Amino acid sequence: HAGFAKAYLLSQRIEAGATKTALNVDGDQLRYGLSVALVATVSHRAAGGRGTPSGSVRFSIDGKESGKPVRLDKRGWAATTVTRLAPGKHRVEARFEPIARGNYLPSFADSYIVVGGDKSEPDKGLERK
């Protein structure tokens, strides 16, 4: 029954390294021409996890990477600002990439932003709620 024991130990290591990523978008509706702050928070998925995961977060808009990866701070946060989004609905993603040789596993979160208005008239469109 050594196979069962090995599988159990592997599942325990996976559980210990599992992470969850939360994505906070500063306003889900905004006018064209305004910038929006994106903040990702990475933490242990299991209750009682110790320490803060180490690594970076890659932000993307509509499947395209937005800037360079952002290193997590000591709280497990990574932030960026996005500007010049075209009017319409945009999918925003934050993907946690753990450091090499680390004990943590990747995770991701996503959200949507709706940008209103016309490129030629940045003062018109949806107001932030």
C-alpha cells in the first residue's frame, strides 16, 4: 500500500502550496479616458497557511498582457494602473506565478470592466458607481 501513502503525501503537499488570487478593480464602470487601478491579493487557499506566497502577478486585459509582471509585496499584494481602455466590456485577469523552486502553486482571478463614452468625447459616458 505504498502507492496510497505516496498519493496521500503528494495531496498534502499540493494542499499546503495551494493559493487563491483575488482581484479588486477600482470601479467596474468608468468613462473613456480614465485610468483604473487593479489590485491582486494572493493568499493560502488552506486555512491556517503560514507565510505569504512569493512570486509575481501578470495582469491582462482581454487576453493580452498589460505591462510587466508585478512582484508581490510582503502582504501578498500586487497593483497596477490601466489607462486608455476602449469603450466596451473588458475582461481583466490577474495570474499569480510563484517563484521558481517555491512551494506555492499558481492561481488566477478575473473580473470585468465596462468603459462607456466615445473616444472623441471623454467627458461623456458611464459614471463610476
